Amino acid sequence: MHFDPDFHFEVANQGETTMTRKRNTIIFSLFVLVGVQLILLPGLIPDGVRVVSAAATASYTITQVSGGGTIAGKILYSGKPVRPKRFPVTQDMSTCGKTKEIYPVKVEQEGVAEAVVWLDDITSGKAFNFPEPVIDQKNCEFVPHVLLIQPGAMKVLNTDLCSHNIHVFSSANREVNQNNPPNTAPLELTLMRPDHAMIRCEIHKWMQADVFVAKNAYYALSGAGGAYTLTDVPPGKYHIKVWQETLGTKTQEVTVETGKTATVSFNLGSK
């Protein structure tokens, strides 16, 4: 029988080509599978990867501000007298009391306290300088009720003598739902993406806190009389917003000039 070396060479090449195609198909399928998992299953992505992704999409740059101006004003209230919501306490009464009264709007000296004011469209400016990012659970309430933080970590304490529950609702950050017994170490939460997050206690239904993860350094919390101040603002035109948990959000335009104070006040009525 005559052996044709050319025929053998052709068959070998065909087999090698087929195997190469199969190998390439398998590798491509793996890449597609990994890509789908990264898109549809964010819970599988390591925290470090998500942190880098969030940092890469950040739209605020910290710079040295020279010749900045100031924005100051008041958040005023023109609605009906505010009455508290009353919640009967059915457990942990030695810590929480028999009833809890929660005011939906905190009015002090005709102004709204604990309203959040911020510049919505500023892209560069001073460094973040918010108070320590800590919330306590004290007498069955979150203290403070509204907290401003820069993207990163915050702590939740429990100085009560009863158990609480930390349930974090956020559209941009990971949901957390964890019990928090007394006499335990502070619970650390990581909120890397700018967002308005809510923290609730599922054991004591009246307990709620609002955490603003700021997208820039120009956020302020109104105090007594509704007064607020934003300092070291680079000159320019901006949109300034105010938020209050019951009265909603309002927006105005403001122009900041070097060394001057722009006055912007808001009047919030009842909803």
C-alpha cells in the first residue's frame, strides 16, 4: 500500500486547526461569561474593584481655592404648626420609654434645622471637612438624625442597653441589614458612592437616620434659625439645593464673586 505523506500532512493540519478553533471558542466563552457576571452580579465583585471603579468616575477634583467667596442664608418655614408623630413603644420600654414623639420638621426660631444645603454642579474646590462620620443609637433614636459624610467609611454605635437593627437603604451602595446588640464594637459601614442613604431600625420602627454621602465638599446642615454657610467657594455660577425629609427639595441659582458673600434663602412650606 502506497503511503502519501502529503495526505497525512493535510489531515494533521486540519486537526490542529480544529483544536485551535475549539480552544479559542472556549476562551471567548469564558470572557463572555465573566463579563455577564460582572454586569448582572455586582455582589460577586470584590470591594476593592468597586472602590476603584467608583473613584474612577468621581466628578469632583480637590484644588487650592484662592479668591473664593461665601454663600450664606436661612431655611425658613411658612407652613402650619408642626405636630409630632407619636409611636407607642411595645418593647424595650426601660430604654425607649412608653411613647416616642418624632417631629417630621424641626423648626427652631422660625427656621428649619437639619436641612441639607449643597452646590449641585460644582466640579472642583476645597477638600472635604465634615464632622466625624459617626451615628449613635441613644434612647432609641439615631443621633444625629442627619449626617453628612465624604465617600468612605462611617461608624454606628449602640450606647443603649437594648438591641437595635441597622438596615441601610441606598440606591448606589450595598444594602446592609444587621442586628446590633448592646455592648458590642461599633459597626463600620462603607459608603463609597455619593448618594442619599437611609438607615432604619427594624426593631423600633420610628428610628430613622438620613446619611448624605457628598459628591463634593460644599454641603452644609442648617442649624438654629435655619442658618447655613458655605465657605471658600470658587467664583462662578451654580445651582444650590436644599432638602428636608418631609418638605422635599428646592433649587435656586447663585453667582459667587471673589471675597463677597452671596445670600440665598429658601422658604419651605408644608407639604
